[in-house]
Amino acid sequence: MKKIHESEITPKIIKGKIGLVDAYDIIDEEIQAGVRVIRNNSDVPTRIHKHPERQIIYVIKGPLEITNQTDTLQLKSGDFVILEANEEHYVRTGDEEAKVFEIKYP
């Protein structure tokens, strides 16, 4: 058993079309898991964004929206989003930053 606080992790900075994401990864292997702090007024990441892994996003603090340019979901604290492999998507925030927990898995 091991305890790690997010303040002990040096975040990876992910640049977006507009704005930034601070990525606090606790696992960065075949399965990736960690917290993402999406800064306010961000449109992230750069286009077109997709990856071969499936992804689950859990919203800790919102609001934010996720879109695939066809459908857009308005998200708030407590919402989950499930993305299939290679599904294009990106996230936008407004005046408030958002915080999510995400897992990418094969």
C-alpha cells in the first residue's frame, strides 16, 4: 500500500488550442490514471485529439463541456463520460477551472 498526495506529483503541462491542462498522473503505463486540472477558458488539447485507448472521465469539479464536433455534453461534478478507442474529442471550460479524474485503458 502506498499513499501519494497530488501535491507530491510534478504535473505534466498539456497545451491546448487555447489554455492548459495540469496532468497529475499516478499511473503512466499500459493503463494511465490521474487527475487533470483544466484551467479556466481553455479549449484542450490541440485538434484533432484521439488515442487508441478507451477513456473514462469522472468530473470532480465543473462545469465543463466535452465535444466530438457532432455532439456536445455539458458536464458537472459527479458526471462520468465514457469514450471509445479512437473517438475524437476535446474539452472546453468557461470562467472556472475544472478538475477531472481520468483513466485510459486498452
